[in-house]
Amino acid sequence: MWLAAGWVLLWAISADAIEHVRFVDTDAGRVQLTCSGPAADPGEPTVILDSGLGDSALVWSRLQPMIAESLPVCSYDRPGYGESDAALPPRTSAVIVHELHDLLERAGIAPPYLLVGHSFGGWNMQLFAARFSQDTAGLVLVDSSQVNQIARYETELGVRIAPTGVFHISINSHVPPNLAPAEAAQARALSHDPVTWRTAHHELAGFRESEHQVAIAPPLPDIPIVVVSRGARIGTSADYPPASERLWRRLQQEYVDAHPGTVHFIARDSGHYIQLEQPALVARAVCLVAERAGTFTPGCSLRLDPMSAGR
């Protein structure tokens, strides 16, 4: 099922939404964890957010307060990003999933977890759900990487999206769209931090292995899943032809088709960073998964506005 939608979500201001930032000592070093929202009742899920390759938790800054009005929610800087300590390679999904599970245990955040992954973080969350099925209440994939995308881009389009052998990445300013000015400045500064780029390099070096780890993982448990994919093209240069965009969208739909019962939201006015461009739509996806998992969330009430882009 797919829904091309723009949503308006009305949220009340609540003290429960105040963010609590702390550093947690883990096997991977000190990790910054930001949690907000009400305390989870026994058996109710906590929403866990994981960012894409090269991004800190700043990419959740518009979405997390929305979720926090009705559900407990935590974002974190993966080791090597933001304020977290650097980590040695390999930086594959399997390593990241182990680190995340360790982080949640040490932080005292009890399962079940409602997992939300953006881009490369979508692979991480798919693998987490497969390996820790008893701890997983549901899954939201936000313009997520998909299994077989590396080979499909190479064989169908002749485009290499994952390196082989020695490679270099250029250090350019990377500021995701629609961040508040202070957060945009922080993201710009982080994008020039050598630790950030070494970490992104290590994750890209392990990109093929990460995809393989997700591909051979156990089947996902019987949990509610929502896929949120972009509706706007992200590039207009010759390096990103329309065929690349069409293949990305096919991969999203193929994942939905392979997982019966999955709901597919298409964010018609968003590029890759849907959680920043249409955060209310992603919040709706989280609420829908929570409700299908058995958690009633009155704060997730929303209204559809045909004139809205869902921001």
C-alpha cells in the first residue's frame, strides 16, 4: 500500500518533551545519547533513531520533539560523529548494531524498541530487528538503503555507489536541509571535522559488507513496518540521471512488496532528508507503527490538510 501525502500534525507543548542529553560509557567509548518524551510504561516501546552515513543526530532535530509529545524517543551520535568518541574500523552495520544494543543496555533503556533508520541507518535498523527480534516492536525506514542496491546500480545503470579497493572522499561542507540556523552551523562545522570524515570513510569502506550482513540476516520478526520514501528528485546533474532516481524508487517499492502488510508513505515534497523536510509525515509513520504494535498514543492525533506539504 502506498500513500502520497502531505500531513499537518498538531502538537501540544509539554514539559515531557524536554530533551535530556547524556554521555554513556560503552565498549566503543563515550557515546552521546539524547532522550525526550514521557517515561515508557512496562511493555511500551521507546523510539530509537539512527542516522545515515556521514550524519550526526542533528538530522533528527525537527522530528524528535514531535515524537516526544506522545512517545519516549532517543537519538544518538554513532561513534565517530557529533560529540561521541571516535571508533576504529571496521564500521559495518553488524558492528554498529552491536554497539547500539550495548548502548541501550548500559543506558538502562529497556526494550521493546521502535526502530527508525534513515538511509544507511535503515540497514542498521533492519539488522537490529533481525538479530534482536524479541526486543523490537516495529520498524520505520526513512528513504532507507535497500539490499541489492549496490549490484542493481552497477548492473542496470553502470553506476558504482560503493567503493572497491583504495578510495578517497572529498571534504566538502555538508549541511542537511531545513536545519535551524544554529544547528546548520554545527552541522557545517562537524562536516569539516577530520574525525567525521574518517568515520564516513570507514563506513563507506564497509558499505558492501554492511549490505551483505543485512542480506544474510534472519528474517524480520512479525512486526509493523512503515517505509517512508522521497517523492522529489534529489539531483539534476549528469552524475545523477533520472534513471538513478527511478531505480531508487523501485527498490523502495520492492522492499514493501516483499514484506506483506508494510505501509508505504511517499513524501511528495521531500528529497532524501524527509525527517527534516516533512517531519510530520515521519512522525505519523512512527505513531502508526506504535499503534499497530498495541500502544495507544493520543498525542499522535493528526489532521490531513490538502494544502500542506507536511512540514
